Amino acid sequence: MAQIIDGKSVALQIKLEVKEQVERLKAKYSVIPGLAVILVGDDIGSVTYVRNKQKACDDVGIHSRTFSFSSDVGQKELEILINELNHNAQYNGILIQMPLPRSLDSRSLLNAVDPEKDVDGLLPSNVGRLVIGEEALYPCTPLGIMTLLQRYEVPVSGAHAVIVGRSNLVGKPLALMLIAANATVTLCHTKTRDLPGIVRQADILVAAAGRPGLVRGDWIKQGAVVIDVGINRSPNGKLTGDVEFEQAEKRASFITPVPGGVGPMTIAMLMRNTLVAAERQTRR
Ligand code: NAP
């Protein structure tokens, strides 16, 4: 039976570490790290995520403010705000809650954020630094996954890591991080031939497709480490991942639950990125 990877408790630990460092920064430089969140519309998922982020900021002593707009806000108004926030030393991190309404050009708004304040790590310059292995702000979910692997002492070097999903948010940046940690990486997507055959070879399997039950329990290699990133809501309102948990748990050595696995780590990493951004901007 697999050992459960407890993302909730690791995230709590990380937040305590961040809190200590926030206090140190305040004592030494009188700096309180700040996070600005831009929220457009009233999508229930986005509103909940933003509320959770704000609560995490309160927990670790990061100053945060949410700038909320109705879904008919214009591109120009948001550009002006982003420009002001770029120049406002109170905010070390700027986060645009996705998805934005279709009427807005999301990419161009993201690109308007100062890369030093890009705490989501999604700007081309930060992604480029990740590709060549330079220090940068890295995306929170893959960072959270790498941190879970480290804290549970999962051997990554030389392992075959299979990732299902190639999004810019999760799959692609995670592949780069795993390569940097000397894993051999296979990245799968909807055009992949023989997904079960590839998953069966994985020492470390990361499912990030957003398809409930896509990865069957009997695809898991005996002793593999299973990281389930998927968040799917079933008709009865229950959250499930992309992996058939009960069957996979019998074969894996470690497995993340949904909820309580990768999810809490994403927010903890956002706190850490905001702290890191504040430290770098203070030293500048
Ligand atoms: P996304 O942008 O929709 O990307 C999904 C990826 O999965 C795509 O690359 C897609 O392939 C691939 N895929 C979908 N169905 C597949 C199938 N049947 N076989 C093989 N590949 C398949 O999603 P995302 O933003 O990366 O998010 C993925 C999941 O993780 C979602 O459930 C999301 O809610 C969750 N998530 C969780 C967290 C967290 O903090 N826990 C953070 C972010 C995302 P193609 O490229 O070929 O279309």
C-alpha cells in the first residue's frame, strides 16, 4: 500500500518557513512583502482561489490586496493598473487570476507585468530562464510538485518521469524542472500513441490532464510514485483527480490524494515566490 504524500502538512511547513523569513525581512529592512491580485468577473472558482490566496497571505504576514473588476472591464483600464502596480514598491508580486473573459487579451496583459513581479512565473523571460537553468520566478504548481518529491526524498536523478499533460502552467515547466533534476522525461498529450504503455514505464508519474479517472490503476508500475495534479468535480460535488486512486494506491510506493496533495502546495509556493520577489527587489 502506498504512503500518502501529505501536501497539506508540507504546505503548512513551507508557510511557517515563509512566515519566519517575512519577519526577518521586516526586522532587517522594514520591508513587508506585498501581493496584488487582479480578479475579473465573479467566476465562483476564481473567487474561491483568490480568497484562499488572500488567507494564505494573512497567515504568513504578506500584505495583499485584491483589485476586483466586473467582467466588462476594458483592456486599457487593466493595462493602466498593471503599469501602476509595476511601479508601486508596496507590491512585490502581481498575479492576474486566470481565466480572464474572452473579451480581454490575456497574454498581452500577462506580458505587461514586470518580470521581477511575475510571481506566477508565466512570463516568457521567466520561462526562458527556466529553460536555460537560470535563477528566476518559477511557476507555482510544478515548484510545489518538485518540493513534494524533495521532502519525501523521492529519488529523481535517473528516474523515468512520465507527465500526462503539456500545458504552459503545469506539464511543460515541470518537464524542464525534472530534466534539471536529471530525470528522463516523457511528456504525453492527447496525440500520444499508447498512453497506457508509456505510463506503465513510469518510475514517477504526474497526471495533469484534467480528466477524471484517465489514468487506470493497473497502468501504474509496481512501486511508482504517483502525483495527481488533476482537479475535477464529480456530479455529486466531490473533488477527484486524474488517477483511479483506490487501485493505484495498491501498486504505488507514494501517492498524492485529491484534495490535499498538490493543491495546497501551489498556494504555499505562491507565498514563497512573493517572499523571494520581495527579497530580490530589496537587494536591488
Ligand atoms: P490544460 O491546459 O487543459 O492542459 C491539459 C493537458 O492534458 C493538455 O496538454 C492535454 O493535451 C492533456 N490531455 C487532456 N486529455 C488527455 C488525454 N485523454 N490523454 C492525454 N493527454 C490529455 O490543463 P492544466 O491547466 O495543465 O491543468 C490540468 C489539471 O490540473 C486540471 O484538472 C487543473 O484543474 C489541475 N490543476 C491543478 C492545480 C493545483 O494546484 N493542484 C494547478 C493547476 C492545474 P493536448 O495538449 O493535446 O490538448
